[in-house]
Amino acid sequence: MRFKDVFSIIGPSMIGPSSSHTAGAVRLGRCARQALGSSPEEAVIRFYGSFADTYMGHGTDLAITAGIMDYDTDDERIRDSIRLAANQGIAISFQSELKPGPHPNTAAILLRKGDRSVRMTGCSIGGGNIEMVGVNGFDVKFTAIYPTLLIYHRDRSGILAEITDIAKYTGINISYMEVDRKSRNGEALTVIESDQPFRHEAIARLELLPDVREISVIDLTIREEAR
């Protein structure tokens, strides 16, 4: 069972008008930005359901752009984020999808920079809370309420034990963990949420594991320049 914290009850400090259409959208954008690891050169956002119907009137386009720029939910620059993104050379496009998404407030985000890219699908589920439901073709879920690791690796016997051993010896208290793979012995993604921020030592040791290809850290409590 996953417990709600005070953020889930009272909602975030935010620029309005809607916690679902703006605050949640900011957090969706920040997840994608942090998964990419830097400011993108291009962003393609597809809106589904209520997002698709009302994103311009409710400022969801501004909010998700602000998140992609790593602004927080109460940042005054949200209102001007699309112009600021253009000034930074970020090409952003918005598309509306007629087919339903997994939730009425769903966005699929594609970010590119050079030869790197990330595709994430997430839902704004109310009160500024989100649920990510897909990452680069993997069916995984996480809320980003807690610091989160995305560990891309090859599926093989023993690798999850090695990951959890490192968590144990570096003081990571795993609050949630999920794994998906594209095929047996093929590409896999392990998602770990932790009760505390991930120490650099833990990430460095995980990166040294055989068959670990890449690690992304998502921590919405801090801005990237503060890391």
C-alpha cells in the first residue's frame, strides 16, 4: 500500500489556475527534463483527453513547457515559459490526440538533444500529483513524490539482487520498485523510489554493474543547477 503525504492532501504551492492542468503538468515536464538530464533542443508534446480539449485555455502548454525548462510549480516564469523556451532555442510543438489516454489528463512527451532522447507518458491525477506510466517503451509506473532512479540494463539473472545489494550497502531505503523488460535477456528498466536522495556513491556503484547501460535520477525537490 502506498501512503499519501501532506502534498497529496493540500496540494503544491503553484501558479494557477488548476492543480491538475498546471501544477501537475509542470511536474510531468520536469520528470521528462530530468530523465533526459539536460535542457532539450526539441520537445514534442501530445495531449490526450481533457488536456487535449482545454490545454490552451488552462495554460497546460505553458505549464508543461515550464517543467521542461526545470521551473517549479510556483515559478512566476511559467506564464511566459513558451517565449523563454524559444529564446533558449528549444523548439516546442503541441499535438492533440483524439484517442483516449490512460487518464483524462495525459501527456506524452518526447525530448531530444543531439543523439539523446527520452519518451515519457504521464498523467496528472489531481492535486498536483502525477503518475508516470511509460518510459522509452517500458511499461513502468512511478509518482515522482520521492527521489527516483531509472536504471536501464540488460535483463539477466542476478542483476536485481546486485542492484538491491548496492541499495542496502549505500543506505538506500527502497520505498517502491518496479521492473519491465522488452524481451527475455533483452533491454530492461528498473525503477526505484527512495525515502531519501540518492548519494553519488550509490549511483557510481550502480553504473559500474555489468550490463547497466544508463541511469537517470529524478528528484523534483531540487533544481538541476543545485545538484
